[in-house]
Amino acid sequence: MNTMQTALGKLHLASPVTVASGTFDLENFNFIAQDCLGAFVCKTITRHPKVGNPPPRLFESEAGLINSIGLQNPGLDKFVSEYLPRLRDTLKIPLIVSLSGTSIAEFVEIMQTLETQEGISGYELNVSCPNVENEGIAFGVHPDIVYKLCSALSPLTRRELIIKLSPNVTDIASIAKAAEAGGADSLALINTVYGMAIDYKTGKSLIKQGIGGYSGIGIKPIALALTYKACQAVKIPVLAMGGIYTWQDALEFFWAGASMIALGTANFIDPTAAQKLYDGLNTHLQEHNLQLTDIIGKCVV
């Protein structure tokens, strides 16, 4: 039996490792083997093209990265006509399409279009981006809206429906419960936390938008705590991310209850990070005669 097997809702996966949307593209497979990932999550797409926020929109902090990219993407139509065929031709692992919208109706429109396409195993609803106006986080901070969104989308598909939650809330458990009640198959968390950087000499913001999304090793304790809270609150599985760099980091999230983990900022630092994490985790489990399922959610508090 494969010690690394896991399940994320409807998906039964050979690896519990994936990549956070927007941090990894097909060219990265020049550095790692596809089969170290259980699935591939593409960069978030929106109904219409987005040019993103003006620069500067990236800043490397003392312990992570602040970004204000703004969901730059070519839009749904170009994704379907150009990028999706390339993904289908390249990927040997399940594809999860990340998507975001400005209204529930727009989410519905995007999903209905994607439902007509082959080669998609699931959707990640991005309701948690902190640097986009009028979408993303506007959905993710209200349990009733999360419930309505999931209720509108879950009847439209038999594919895996993942909702990506924001950490910038007071009660992650209530929002996780709302997603579950609305029909989400699984949760993904966390996205970035609010972050800012200022030039101490001039007082000028180092991000054009002022406040961006902070990711990297500095947010790991926050991500771990929110993962644990969400896993305690719901029965559906959780895809965890936030400050994960090594297989030891990943193990902490599995103990906390996550069924799968994603690497984000780590991919920018080391394009082989996912392979190293997979290999290290697999070796550890084999040396201790463990299946991954033996430790998921077994944290002792």
C-alpha cells in the first residue's frame, strides 16, 4: 500500500502534496516529477481578464513575502481556449481549477462554462484574496454569503468543490461550518494574512497598494492554529497551507487534521521544494511503519 495515499473529498490521491494557486506553473515540472504532487492547482481565473495591481507589488520581508498581484490572469475565455488544452496535454495528475468572481452569479457563470470542459477534477473557490477590490475576501468573511455561494455552486457539479477560506476573520470555525452546510466537499486554508512594508527612511509604502497579502514561514503558527480550528469544526477534509517549507512542517499540519498540504512561497525559494518535501515525508513514514492516515487529526492537546 502507498503510505502517502490520501483523500480530499471526492478525490483519491497518490500524494498528499500540492501547490498553492499562483505559485507554480507547468514549467516547474522541469525541476520535479509530476507524481510527487497529488494534484495541480492552477492560478486563479476570473470571468474577465485582469492586468493586476500596479507595481511595486512584491516585497520580500524578514520572514516571508508580501504580494499585491491582484489576481492577474487572462480571463475565462482565454483560459478555456488556450491554457486548459495545454494543461490537459501536460498533466498526468488531477487538475484543480482555482476561480474567483465578483458576485455569486459570476461564480455560477464561470463554473457552468468549466463544466462543459474535459480534464478538470475539481474547483477551488477563491473567496480569500486580500488584495482585490469587490471580490475574493468580500465573500470569505461572511458565513451567510459563504453558505449561499456553496449552495449555489454545489448542485452544478459532481467534481470536487473546495472553498479557500481567508485567515482575516474573527471566527474561522463558523465560516468553515457554513461552507460545509452549503455543500462544499472540502476546505482550503489559509490564504495570505494582511501585510505591509514601509521604507523607514522615506515613509513610503513598499507596496503600491499599501496593504498586501503576507505569506511564508512567518505565518506558519497562524496557519497551523486555523487549520486545527477548522478541522475540529467540520467533518469535510482540509487542504492546508501557510508557511510550509519542509516535510517536518507538513507533518505538523497532518497532526492538526489536514488531509493534504500545499506549498506556496516555498516554490519561489526552491523550485524543487515539493519534491524534497514528498521524498522526506515518504521516507519518514516508511521508517516508522506508518500510513499517512495513521496521523491525520491525531494531535494531542
